[in-house]
Amino acid sequence: MESALYPIQNKYRFNTLMNGTWQFETDPNSVGLDEGWNKELPDPEEMPVPGTFAELTTKRDRKYYTGDFWYQKDFFIPSFLKKKELYIRFGSVTHRAKVFINGHEVGQHEGGFLPFQVKISNYINYDQTNRVTVLVNNELSEKAIPCGTEEILDNGQKLAQPYFDFFNYSGIMRNVWLLALPQSQITNFKLNYQLANNKATITYNIEANNNAEFKVTLFDNQKEVACATSKNTSSLTIKNPHLWSPNDPYSYKIKIEMLEDGKTVDEYTDKIGIRTVKIVNDKILLNNHPIYLKGFGKHEDFNVLGKAVNESIIKRDYECMKWIGANCFRSSHYPYAEEWYQYADKYGFLIIDEVPAVGLNRSITNFLNVTNSNQSHFFASKTVPELKKVHEQEIKEMIDRDQRHPSVIAWSLFNEPESTTQESYDYFKDIFAFARKLDPQNRPYTGTLVMGSGPKVDKLHPLCDFVCLNRYYGWYVAGGPEIVNAKKMLEDELDGWQNLKLNKPFVFTEFGADTLSSSHRLPDEMWSQEYQNEYYQMYFDIFKKYPFICGELVWNFADFKTSEGIMRVGGNDKGIFTRDREPKDIAFTLKKRWQQLN
Ligand code: GCB
């Protein structure tokens, strides 16, 4: 990636959004490149960006379209931008993209949930209309994350078969910017904080495309509080720092100036929150105090929008999460649009940031095979080296992008992979070793363990700084009248973990029951609102007994779209809120509980 910095405007940097109407065409036989579609699409239709065709169409074959498809847009570049380096930055393209400017390929990117930018200056015609074309592909395989496979239907159509349950939405679903940047430019900067004796030391490391000097200034309410001029790395110290926390999400402003021969050639400003995150014994410490995580596993998901970014949804979700007394969510199962993290910094939310490593288990009946400890020896397959490269690249891009957000307190490197085989341990040993070199703040690394990967068989918990459990006793296993057995199963498992004396924190990162907002039952039955309440009460009663449990992230914040199947009624209905963000009964129980829990 050329730069991980979020677009800003100042004297040196300009950008404009390229969102809106683009041209769009599917290419089921992948003939586009041979036929010159990178110059002109033969028969396009209009498509909004950000957006996803799957939510806009009325036709089933379009909704499930799998394969290559193209986007195209014309834009004007005035000659007063000649002295600038020009780029197009995509918030994400799902799952992979090749970008052309006026027919010339200028870059490619693998991974549907992270930004990338391509340099376009070399192919631009100034004072004229230019054309950007993007060839997108949304197929799933075991060579890239998230994982899945593909079926060819009797009519010849490809159909993606995800090894995960959320709908495989694809396309250009995040913002697209045109960037005009200086030739010598800052490309990223990383910060680390140390707190001691009422002082905060902020160590910085600046990345740039040229050797230069950098002036770094820290402001508190417009007032300068510290300043240093140095090569790319040095530190600043401030007295009596005002720390960032969920109760008081306080921010400072940092300004970085890039100096060549004493002259400023680039400048980047950002808000930062000073705070530390550490694991000590079985506690997670924020600013050296234990915290208890209350909140959700989420999705980027909404009616008509699919996974397309929309700030109104983001704001509504934070308002709902504040209302209910939550302080945390996991970006299950992929890094979300950057705007989510900016809001979290401001609203005082904690995020477990997850790479899109979901479906590493070869199970298209969702995760049930893995849950039953069926081993498909996923990590013994020939494609694993390729997969590992992509997985590592996405970890790097996620950390490069998100490392400065005070809201990000941990990195999740996997969701429910096969985890009981030696091969899975070997794979993740390398993944963790790779990731541990990347975060200057050395935040905790973790991943979520599937049901069935319990204390006796799991091979991955030794790699994790805290252990995350996704558990569905009382839903997929021992549901309804068997809930008494579910209680015993959960207790037995937790006793098992306790007996291992790991001295590590545990967080429940998923537990939940599908619930129809229209269903009420007395006595309660599965799928009713009453059952969702009973289910959660059972977990909460048990949590009290295990002091190493440091968090409860319920599954899911809201109902969300999935592939169709007998396990889903219009989608996954485990939401605490409905898909249109209205509370189910359980929301009031959680509100009462979380407002009392510290
Ligand atoms: C899981 C998965 C999650 C599913 C959930 C469910 O374990 O991590 O992606 O949505 O179960 O509801 O089945």
C-alpha cells in the first residue's frame, strides 16, 4: 500500500470524493480484458458507489452473482494539479481489484475490507476528462480470506459457497477519493505511549517517501504542549497527561510537518488519545486499571445498503450502543470502514479489531462441522502457503491502518478456524509471530475459538494473550427444554479452563440465540424473545463464578443478512436489535445489567 493515512485537506493535501454514480457491468465469462473493457464497457448500467448490487437487484441471479464485474467512472483533472502527485484511494473493494486509468493498469489489490491507493499521475490527461475502470472479483477460495468455495449451478452460473454465514456482499462498498498529495510526503506514522510519574512519553516513528526532517507538535485545545524536530523517530513528553478512556474519550491534536532544507513540504494532522493497554495475569488493563468488556460482535450490514458504508448507520449504531451501556465491540469478521474507528475514538468505545480470517475450516453448513470437532485438516492443504501470505498481508494492512486509534485495544487474527490439529497450531504460530512484530504499542493479540475447541483439545489458546470463546450451549447444542444440560456443559467447560491455570483473561466473544422480534411464548420456546432472555440469564449466572472472565460480547448487535438455508429465517436473527435497529426485549435486560457493571 502506498500510504495508510486517511485523507485530509490542508495547504499541502487536497482530496475529493469520487462517490456517486458509476457505470457497472458483469463479466461472467471473464472476456472483459481481452475485449478492452478497461477502456470502455460495452453495455453498462448505473451503479451507486458506495453500494452493492446484491441489495439493489430484484433478480436472484444478480443477487448471487459470482465472478468478475466492472466499474467505470469519468472524472476531470484540471492542470493546476500538475505539481501534485495524484492517487485514487479506495476504502475497500471486495474481494479483489485491478485498477486502470485511461486503459492502463495502475495497480491491484487483494482483500475486500482494507483500503488501498493507486498512483495515477503518469496516465492523466490534464484539463481533460479521464476514466477510471476497476475490474472486481468476488469469488471465494481457500487461497484468500475470507475462505469459501464455489459451485457451478445447472444453468452454468457460478455460486459462491462461503465457509461463513454472513452474506458475501461485494463491490465498491466504501468511499473512493481522488487525492492530490505533495511529491515528498508522509505516508504513515506510528505512536507508542508510556505512562510513569504523571508523565506520558509519546514515541513516534514517521514513514515517508523521502528522507527528511520532521517537526512534531502536540496541542491540547489549540495550545502547544510539546514539540520536537528530528529524523523520523523520536519522542515527546508531557506532564499530567489527560488520558483517553471510554468514560472520558479525551483527544490531543498531533501535527507532523515534513521539512526539506528547512522548508515545509507536507503536513498531516490527526487526533490522538493517550492510553495504554496491557494484560497482567488474568486481567485486561486500560491505563493500568482492569476493564470489563461489555458489548457486541457486529457486522457492517443494513437493508438496501448491504455492507456499504453509511455514516447515518454508524451514528445510529453508536447511539444504540451508548444507550444500552456497552463499551466495546469486535469488528467481526473483518476490519470495518475507517469511519467506524473515528467514531469509536470520539464516543469512547473499545474495539477488538479483526482481520477477515473467517472460514478457515471448510464448513459450508456454517460452523457446525467444526463445532462437532470434525477435522477436515484444512491446514494440511496445498493452498496453505498462499493463504498464509494473504493472511499476513491483511494483518499488516489492518495494523498499519488502525494502530493509532485509541479505541483499538486488541487484534484478533482469526475467527473459529479449525483449531484442534497440530497443523493449525503450526500455521498460527507463524501468523502470531508475524503479527507480533507490527504493532508499536504491542497490544494484545487473540482470536476466537469455536465450540468444540475446548480446554482438552484446543491447540491455539497458548498463542493468545487473552482467550476468546464463541459458545452456543443452549442454542446449537442443548436448546429449549435441554437448557439445563446446556448450563452444565458450559460450567464443565469453564471448570476445564480453570483447571488449566492459564492465568490469562477470557472474553466471551460470541454467545446468542436466534430470536424473532414477532415471537412471544409462555412457557418460553426457542426463537421467542422470552427464550433469548432465559438464555442470556443462564450465561450471566455462570459468569459470576469465574473471575478470569473479563468481558461479554453478545452475538450479535443486530440481525443480519446471511446466505439462505434451513438454519436461517431471512438471515441471522441473533440480534439484540432488529436489522432496522429497534430493540428486542433482551436489549432492556442488557441495558439494566451493563449500566450496573463496571
Ligand atoms: C459463529 C460465527 C458467526 C455466526 C454465528 C451464528 O460461531 O462466528 O459468524 O454468525 O456463529 O450465529 O451461527
